[in-house]
Amino acid sequence: MTGKVEGMKQKKTKLKDFLENISVLQWILTFLLLAYTDLTQTMLGQLFTALWDSQSQPDVIQPGFNLGLACIGLMVYLMFTSLWPLPTLYFIWQLKDWHTPERGGRRTAFVRNWKMWKHVRDYFPMKLVKTAELNPNKNYILGCHPHGVMSMGAFTSFSTEACGFMDLFPGVRSCLCILGGIFKVPLYREYAMATGCYPVSKPSLEHLLSKSGKGNAVVIVIGGATESLLSLPGVNTVYMKQRKGFVRVALEFGADLVPVYSYGENNIFRQVIFTEDSVGWRLQQLFKKLMGFAPCLFVGECWFWMPYHCPVTTVVGSPIPVPKRPSPTQEEVDHYHGLYMEALAKLFHGHKASCGLSDSHELRII
């Protein structure tokens, strides 16, 4: 009888392992295949902007990610079949719906609570840690560090309910802000909005912090593309000394600042790092300048892209009170930026031991 129970348990464990791998694989492929060329995005963005809103300033073009190209290719293909009315109607509707991502989007609890996200969480595993209360009657800007290769900790913690954000912070809604170009891709934009993602643009931030009521926790991965090139196992480097725009926005709308650190984010992939001034490094810098993002060459635990099974613990720090200043001075921005960096360093050192780091680990802010 005991042997039979152990056999059933082993079978269940294999099934669980399979489900975790499939769930993570779909997320990785979504990230990798979602990238479409900057030229395609620029052309579509300019076309839709010209057709729909000639008075608006186009967003800074950021890279999307070839599932995006696949979505575009599918819609174009259908235009030359008997199903052509479907993409035609969708494109007309998308034009009318063009600004929805910057006006609150269409998040759904159904997508955010998919069982798949819990399998992604358990693969590593991932955990979300609360250190202080967040008042549901206030708005916040959460700065998430480090970026890592794919920001998997930020996505799982704040764009799904797999780590229990709503249970930890009742009455507060997490809003992960990502590259605006993703919301120009037909079909995929619906998926991104359903998970509660928003463009990291000024109109989007303004809507979330002033026109969507209270209890909004706007999450921004501060380091961005530059920081992704610094992600190395065992290294904790964040790029933010020159990143002050989020502080200015916080002052303009009176949103408290909250530092967030994802321990282990840099350990889930092994990135190929080129020495400064090498040919590979120069090509990366040129690509980042032209396309808006830096291509990372990385390997995983198996199949090249499956991440390592390394624990990722995302710790949410204490809020930093920020006054409302519609037109903040540079001195005010510098002051609260300094307070934020101090709070981030304090958060890192206060929790590094409990998150598996030794006392010798240091946080490097550049």
C-alpha cells in the first residue's frame, strides 16, 4: 500500500513538474517571440497616429517583442482570404480603441488568476513579501529593481495574482507599466491589457494617478534596458542615478514612492557579458541607440532558454511620503530621488540575509 501511495505521489510530482515547465515555456516564448522589428512598430505607430490623432505626439518608440509580428502577419494574411471582414472590423475597432491602454485599460480578474501563473510561481519558486501597509486611500509609485533579463519577478508579482498581491495589500490595485509599443500590436494588446499592464507613458501615468481613484500602486521597472545588460548571477547592480522622471511624476501627483527589490532576479539566466569597447559591446550599444532596447545574449538551465530554478523573492518596502507639487523644482526632485535611493539601499541590506544573500553582498547603484 505504501509503495502504491509513493508511486501516485511520484506521478503527481512529474505532472506538476510538466505543468510548471509548460507554463514557464509559454511565458518565455511570449517574451522572445513577441519582439517585432522597430521599423514595423514605427510604421504602424505613425500610420495609426496620423489616421486617428494627428494632434498627439507619438510615444517614444520602444521595441516590442516576433509573436507581435506573428499577430500582425496573421491579420494581414486574413485580409487576403474570405475572412477579410474580421481583420478589417478589428482594425477599425482598434483605431477607435487606440487610447484605451492609456485610459485605464481592460484588466480582468479571470486572466490575472489563471492557474498557469501559479505554476510559473512554483517553478522557481517566487514569493512576494510585505514589509509595511499601503493605504488604499492613497496612490503609489513602486520602483522595482533589478530589471534582470525578463523582469519575471515583477510580472508574476504585480501583473498576476499568483503571489497574492491583493491578499497582502487589500484595497490596493497593482498596475505594472511596460513598453508602450506592445499596445500597438493587434490582438496581443488585448492580452497585455487583460493582465493589468499599462503603457509607461506620461498620459498613462497621469490617468492612473489622478483619474482612476485611489489605491493604485503603479509599478515601474526603473532600470529598463540599460539595467538588463547588468544582470549577472550573484551581482546586485541597479541603474538609477540618472533616472529621476518617476520622482518628478510622483511629486506632480502626490504619489508616495515605494522601493521594491526582487532578490534572485539576476540568477535565473546566465548572460553573456561583453567587455567594454569590445565589438560585441559596441554592437549592443548601437542596437540600443537605434532600437531603444539592448539585446541580451543569455542561456538557461535547459533548452537554452528555460530559466534556472532559483528562488525569487520580491520585497515591497515602506512608503516614502511625497507632497503634491504640480510644478516641482529640480531641487525637490533631487531631494526625493536621494531619499528613494537611501530607502532602496536600506531595504536591500535589511532583507538580503533572509533572502539567501551573505552579509558581504553589496548593492551597487550607478
